Amino acid sequence: MYKWIIVGGGIQGITLASFLRKQQKASIDEVAIVDPHAEPLANWKRCTNLISMPYLRSPVVHHLDVHPLSLQAFVKNKATDESAAFYGRFKRPSLSMFNEHCDHLVGDLQLKKGWVQGRVQTAERIENKWRVELQDGKELIGENLVLAIGISEQPVWPDWAEVLKKEAHASVHHIFEDNLPKFEEMARPFTIIGGGITSVHLALKLTAMFPGEVTLLKRHPYRLHDFDSDPAWLGPKNQLPFGKIDCYQTRREQIKQARHKGSLPRDLYIKLRRCVRQDELLIMDGQVQQAFVKNGKVQLEDGQGRLIHQTGTVLLATGFQPALPGKQWLTPIVEKHELPCAECGYPIVSKSLQWGPGLYVTGALAELEMGPIARNISGARQAAERVVSSL
């Protein structure tokens, strides 16, 4: 039997496992980390590598280890040039250095020893313990169950793209879909749909690979923000008033308003403009309402049937559905154990992120308690701290 079963081996789950281990709340033999991928952080690495993100958006103190200066100390111990490892005044870490630090942490804490590859089928509370059944029939029993699942398996497909996808020769993909073909195998030119940080990273990558064959099609002006929400959400200035709001519908509205959705930092915008000036990249404004294939090319049209652009491949950088993740297997648990939920379907939890007896949430599932930072690295750190300090 385990002391902790953590469902999700991404940023959120590994951060919690790290805090549990480092603060001596569990040995590695008492921790099971359930995830469909073969390795910790596999999906994070796949997605960030796909768009060749050079630096994280978050600053140096946001990582998966307990001590805030752990990443900085790691770089110093490697005698690595800090100017290459960090970028800008917030010391944003390079993706390669951040991942190296994560791998070091995973190895140091022996987290792979607790790794259980699989997907949850059901979970139920029996005799003060949680029994988790995986799709392959394997069963895990634990004192505590942590849901550290995110929305990364819920990519947004606009209606017109869903229709286009059904056409036999249509080349249309969501950038974060499973089994994405190699870019070299896709029909050119490329048109990227989206105006946020993912679309811009992707545009810069593809422009370097195929200069003059990439168009970025966005529907709103650029939204320039250093971070994906105001830094005041990291501390008591915004968190205290948020925590005093009794109405969870109001909390949900505040989260929506606080997130800088579809935004990007200024340095990325400058790189983008440079590509445009050098005629390596085309940027267009417009909102696609319908699309079809004609003479081997994808025709993108507006609501009046006017041609916006024609292309070889459409790549959607349209984000993820905010709907409750894991709904298929979570709903029976919610109903059976009468777990409290807000109108939006998300959990209503305690300050320590406890949803029920021995049941905790982190990441997206914790956002009605933690606010707009819940899904990102700083949110993972604060969530882990809340859970561990309550034990």
C-alpha cells in the first residue's frame, strides 16, 4: 500500500512528489505517480520541444524543487555561463537548463522508482483508503490520492477546422495533438492560426526551417505581457481578497479576467517583427469561419465567404478547452462521494487543497482556490507547499 498516489506526472505531479520527498513526508516506496507516458514530464518536454521554446516565460525562482534558489545554484555548480542559462531582467531560464534541472531532481529523488505508467479507469474510497484501478486492470491502494491532471489533452478545434479535418486531403493539425507528423512531411506553405505565445514560438521555428513559407493568421492585436497573469497573483495582494470571495462564479470570472490569454512577452514580439521586416514571415489579421480544399490547397474564408488566405497546411495554436479535465472518470467519483463542485464543474476545496477525505488536487483542478496561477509552475510550487504544510 502507498501513502500517496499522485495521478499526473507532469509539472504539477512531479513538483508535489518533490516536496513530499524533500520535506520527508514520504519515502519513494510510499509514492506512486500514475501517468500515461513512459517518463516524468514527457508531455511537457514534447510540447515545448515541438515549438522550440528557447526560454521559459517564468523567472528563475519558478521550478520544481523546494528551495527557491535551487535552479540558480544548479547552474552555478555546473559552472555554466549564466548569460546563456538565463534571459532578461527576470532571469528566465533556458528550456534546456530548466529540463536538466528537472532531470537532476527526478534522479536525485529516485522518482522513476515510483512511476506507474497507465491511465486511471476508476477510483473509490474504501475503508479509509483510496483504491485506484487503471485501464490495464492494475490496482493501487493508497492513504491519500492527489489529482494533478491538466487540460493538455483537450486541444481547442474551431468548428471550421473540425469540418476541414474530415476532408480526405486536408492537411490540418493542432500543434499539440498526439502523433503530429513531422513538419518536413507536411504540405507547404504553412498557416498558423493563433496570436499567443505558442503561435509565435511556432512561427519563429517554422520560419527558420522554411523562410518565406509561413503565415501567422491572428484574429486580435498582439497582447504584450511579461507573464500570463499579473505578478500580484503570486502573493497576498491578490490572493487574500480572492480567497475571501464566497461566490465561486465570481471567482471563476476573476480568473478569466486575470489571465492574459493569447499574450506574449515583448522580446518574442521583437523577434517576430524582425522576421516580418526580412520578408521571412507573413502576418495577417482575420477570423476564419469556413475552410475547404480546392486544387490541392486549403482555402480559408471569412463569414461572408471571402477568401482570407490559401495554404498547404493549417496548424492550430488555439490552446486548450478549459472544461474539467478527466471528466469521464472523475464524474462517478464526484457523485458517489458527494464531492463539492462549483457551477463550472470544478472542485470546491479547502485552503490546503483537500477535496475530500485523503483527496487533494493541484493544477487546473485547484484554480477556484488558488486563482489564475494554479496551472503554471508557480502554482505547482504553491500547491505543493499548501498540501505538504497541512500534513
